[in-house]
Amino acid sequence: MRKKTVVIGLLGTVLDNRKGKRRWDRWRPTVSIGQHDDLYVDRLEILHQSNFSEIANIVKEDFEQVSPHSRVNLHEVLFSKPWDFETVYKTLLDFAKDYKFDLDNEEYLVHITTGTHVMQICLFLLVESRIIPAKILQTGVSESKDPAGIYSIIDLDLSAYDKLAERFATVNRQGIHYLKSGIPTRNAKYNALIETIAKVSSSSSDPILITGPSGVGKTRLAHLIYEWKKNNHIVEGAFVELNCATLKGTSAMSALFGHTKGAYTGADEKRKGLLSLADGGLLFLDEIGELGLDEQAMLLRAIEEKRFYPLGSDVESSSNFQLICGTNRDLKKLVQKGLFREDLLFRINLWTFELMGLKDRSEDIEPNLDYELERVSTKLGKQIRMNKEAREMFLKKATSEDSLWTGNFRELSGAATRMATLSQGGRITVSEVNDEFEKLSKNWNYDSSSKKDSIYSSARKLLGEKAEEIDLFELSQLDCVINVILKSKSLSEAGRKLFANTIKQRKTSNDSDRLRKYLEKYNLDFNGIISFFDKFPPN
């Protein structure tokens, strides 16, 4: 059995407002619904304000004349502010909640052509959210000026959404390709990370925190995110960057927030800060962990309220900037040491992305090598190629356990540049590859020895030359004890942490005494350790 068709719509106070015999020669959006042979309407529900009752009654009579099988119901509603979203939405929502929808026997169309733009948007939202279980009905004037006009029915739950979803997926794929600089990377974890960054970049203006060791491409990624946002009209302003490690104190305050003339010695004229320059654009703060606590406090307010005071000024400035922060330090540890504000960390790490080092992405060395050679070719103005043997040798050496890539992608870029520059006729051979890895190995051996010197650094720093007299096994144990002590408030707390499992196996315990005797073996005590590292913080 056919379900009845019910149309719900607003009275058109202008276009439906036609009188006299000539009204039949003109298109009237509500009346036109009943003038289509292929649109069978069993019932029409017209919403109108009381001051338009005369027009509503004329439309009702005319609709029943052009569609005698239809029944028309008039509903008086009050739109106290027809252009105010809140009041209009509430009025229409109240109507929808009170209306008795019979989905088993009726199907519904919401006529969205009449009413103010605000009313039309609110009706759309009610249909889209399924509060009104209907499809959208649009009517319009035909080219032939036929009073019946034209109509279309849109189902928001079906194909239109599939097309929109596919369009979004296409845009997202373009974003992923762009953020990877067009490099066909193969590492699954990295590709998944970039996919997430692409989604966040296109739909969020919240701060982004990029972490990872030096040389992994934090600055380059920040640039690419900005360019992607600008290409998609998410930001319009400039890309502004600052390495926070290069400035301290007054210089950092001035660089970030600007200053007035005479704010400090040397401030000969008024200067805009980077936050002001980034208005409408994106601010990239690299090495955010190096920023001073005072600057951190002002930055937090600027992020949350988009307002700040330039140095030496009692007049606020404003800047609507988006923020990306970069760091190779553990900000949580800095918070524990009182060197970084916890509230600022909470604000900037809503979206945190950790970039992997080149050593952990060995499968991406080859595509990145090709990218770097292409880049160097453009820079040198000639095509650079590697012969087959040279390429195989490079990839074999580059992906071996001996290749540390401590400088990450920055180091790979330098290697490609050196080999290309020294190559004869733009062709890199085995000779250039061997020379390059000899140079890289020297750097890695130096880095490796430096790392060995830093093993058990807390114990070595505390004991000095005496550390060389202790077996490596004991030194590692002492280093662990020291690091636990530095994170404890008392000797008892440190003892509980160090002997947590053995405590469970005994009825009584005196772990602070046990720890005290252990430290005496090295002529150390709890307070002495705390005092020493207050003066000389661990690495």
C-alpha cells in the first residue's frame, strides 16, 4: 500500500503573497507544489505567523483548487525574531516535537524554498539531524515561466552524502601527498601519522605539537602544514617562525609580543612582535621547551584569549593566529623540573605528533634519496644520477646496522648534496659513495663514543674520577638508585619505590635504612645527592 505524502513548509510572505486573478499567471512556491502531476501530495502543513493569516487562507484555498485531493492544514507559529537563529530554531524544534509523525503510513517532505534564510537553514538542520524525519523539497521558477515551476527532492541520508564523502576523501589524499612533499614513503607508521596530520590540518585550528629528534623535518612539516592550510583558505596570513633557543629574557619577550619605544635600553622605536605578524596566519615556535617561564605565561594567555600586552605597553594587542610548536625535548620531564608550565603543555599538546628518526624508517631512505637528488639537480642546474652499482651500494650501507643517521634526514640531505657536487658529469659512482660513507662513519663513531661517555651519567657526574674504579654492573645499579632518589621527596619514598616488590613479601620493612646503608657504601647520603644535583642538574 502506498504511503501518504505529507509536505511541511513555511508560508512565503512575499512570493506566496499574490492577489487577484493575475496571481494564477505567476509562480508561487507553495501553490506550485500542487501543480505537478508527478508529485502527489496528500496533505500540506503550512506554518505562518498570525499577521499573515489572510495570505495563508488564500494559499490554502488555491492549493486545494489545483490539487483537490489534498488536505491543507494551517499552523500559527510565533517567530519573535525571524532573523535570530536561536529563537527560530527553538520555534521550529517545538513544532517538530509536538507533531505526530506516522512513519509507518506516511512519508514527509520539508519545503525549504520559503521563509527567511535563517528559517531555511534551521529547517535543513532539523531534517539533517533526523529530528524531522523527511526529505528536502526545493521548488523554483522554470525557464518557460510556467506557474508550476520546477521541483527537486533531496534525500540527505543517501547518495548525496556518498559523493560528499568521496570528495572529502579525495581532498584528504591530496593533503597526504602534499604533506609528504610528494615523496612515496613506505613506512606504514609514518604514513598513518601523516594521514592523521592531514585530517587535523584541514579541520582544526587548535595548536599542534611536533616532537622528534633533531633533523627529522619538524620545521619543514610546519611549513607544509601552513601551505596546505593557505591553499585551502583555512589561513590567509603569513607563516612566522622563531627558534626559541636563540632568544632569552627581554629579547624573547620583544620578539614574541613586540615592544613600545623606550620599553628597555636599546628600544629606540616601537616594534611589532611575531604574534602580531602572524595575525590571520600561522606561528611556528621551534624548540618551545627553551622558552622562559614568563614568556610561557604570556603565550598561554595569547593562545587562549588571542590577546597580549607588548613589552612596556598598558594597551592590549590582539592576534588571531594558529600555532605549531616543535621540540626535541621531553616536555613532561621539564614540567616535573619546574622548567615548563603544565597548563601550557596541556594547551599545546591537544594534537601531538612524534616524527620518527631516519634509522627507524630505513624503508624510506630510497624514496627520500631520490627526492634529495632531484632537489640538488634543480639547485645545481643539471641532472644528477647514480649508476646502478653506486645506488645498490648506497642503499646497502645506508640501511645497515652500522649506519646510525644521527642527523636524520638533514644528514641524508647533506650526503646527497656532497655526492652530487663531487660527481663527474652529473653521475654519482661507487667512488663518491665510498668517500661519503667514510665521512659519515667518522661522524657516527664520534657520536657513538660521546654516547658511551654519557652512559650512567648521573652516577659518573656525582662520583667524578671515582666512577672509573667501580665495575660497570655496580655503576649502572647506582645510577638507577640516584635517578629514583631525584624523583622522590624523601629517603623513605625512594626506598619504597626501589624495593616495592620485596615489601609485598615481608610483614615489616625498613627500606629507608636499607637504602641508607647502600648509599654509605659509596660515601653518599640522600640529602647530599639532592643538594649536588640542585647545583648541577643531571643531563
